[in-house]
Amino acid sequence: MTPAQETDNVPRARSHTAVTEVWRVFRHDRLALSGLGVLAVLALLALTGKTFTEFLVLFDPATVRLSDRLLPPFSWASEHLPDDKAPVLGVYLLGTDELGRDVFARMLQGSFVSLSIGFVAVAISMTIGVILGGVSGYYGDRRIVGLSIDNLIMRFTDVMLCFPTFFLILTVVALLPPSIYNIMIVIGLTGWMTTARFVRAEFLSLKTQDFVLAATAMGLPERRIIFVHMLPNALAPVLVTATVSVAMAILTESALSFLGFGVQPPDATWGNILADGKNFIFDAPWLFFIPGSAILVVVLAFNLVGEGLRESLNPRLRPL
């Protein structure tokens, strides 16, 4: 092997070692690993729900069957229902709602909608936060109109943090046409502030590190210094924040749908299933407890995974 090939293999070996060490610590955290398992099952259910409710149409979450309204879980469908209106296997696995719609089919559809909103909204907020935080941390001492870039961005961040986030989202969503895309964008545009602060702090710390100073002294372009040397080292807290932010985005979407400002019928989300069941807490408690439990479990799983990532990505928190 030539010296050049050996040099090329060094970063790969280091990267492989870092990933292996992170996974070694993460898999020893039983709570984080159980949360990851729950999220894997949820992702599988979301993809299954998308396939079965829209492409194969094995489950129809919008079909109204008034003769089968408010049936408890594991109830048989009415015998007089035609085959194209009856649920798969003729059984309502999670019961029916006040219109006789299959709660299991609606939960499957809602899982895909909730996860999509969570991941897309967080992708938007993380992108904005990384860009603004990186610019503030690296170019902060440069001035525009007599003010430093760092001062401008951070004061704008402080202003955004002064607003109660949920009420700001609620106000904006109420003024816009109800749409899943509007909800994704609004949640994403109002959730970047914490990420920006984390990235700025990391960039300010990395600017004084020897490897960054050496890269600057060598005359490397700023773009290479930022994207190759600094950004990968600043992403650890961003990953942890992103994991927790997905849970908060799902919780926010569920709250909006519960209040009637989120995804509109006939599309199902866990929030509007919960809203439909609030009037039948005593007559049909499964309409309230099933979506409520799903939201609780998913948010808890994301938080557990985020806590596990925080410990595995931070060497100071790793167990000896």
C-alpha cells in the first residue's frame, strides 16, 4: 500500500471507530434502545399505513358505516355490510368511532401524517438553525450597517424566543388555509432558535481549536474549513436537538389538530382522532385512550433516543 493510500484510509478508520464507539455506548442504554425499537416499529406502521390505505386500499379510514358506530376493539363488522365496505377480516381491531369509521385504519393513516410533519418540520428548522448559527459563529465579527453579524442574528433569535411558540404557530396557522404543508412550514420556521444557539456556540469554540487554526494558516478556502473541518464537529448537539424536536413537532401538530387548526378531515391524524373522541370519553373510551397513548409512547420514545444520543455523542458523559 502506498503512503497516499494509507493517508486516505486514516479518516475512514477514524470515522469507523467513532461510529462504533457511539453505537457501543448507545446499545448499552436499555431505555434508549427500547425507544429506538419503538420508533422502528412506528416507522414500519407508518409505511404500512401509507401503502394499505392509499395504494392497496386494504384499509379505508374514510368509509362511514353508521350501523357499526362506537364498536369496541376486536368487534366483528355487521353481517349486512357489503364486502367493499367491511374491514379486512371483518374485524375492527381498534373499534370504530361515532361515524363507524375503522379506528385502526385511521391510526395507520395518522401515523404517516404525524411522522411526515415531524421530520419535515424538523428538517426545515435544523437547516435554518445550522445556517444562521454557523454564520453567526464564524462570521460574527464582521459588520453590516455598523452592527456585527453575530449581534444581528442573536438579537433576532432573542426576539423570536420572546414569543410563545405554540401561540405564534396557532396564530399563523389560523390565518393560513388549512394544509399539511402549511403546518410543516410554520412549525419549521418557528423552531430553529435553539439549534442556532447550539451551532453558534460550537463554532465559536471550534474557531480557537488547533486544527481550524492550522487549516486557516494553510490558506484553505473558508467553505472547506466550514463544511469539512467545523460543521461535522458541531453536529453532535444538533442531532440530539433534532431527535427531541421531532417529538415536539408531533406534539404540536397533535395539539393543532385537536383544536381544529391542523390537518382537516377526512385526513386522519392522531390529534383529530383524539378530538373526535373527547365527546365519548365514558361511552367509547378507546377513542380517547388509543390516540392519546400513541402520542405519549412516541414522544417518550423520541426523548429516550435523544437522551441516549446525548450520552453516547458526548465523551464526558460516557460510562467508563
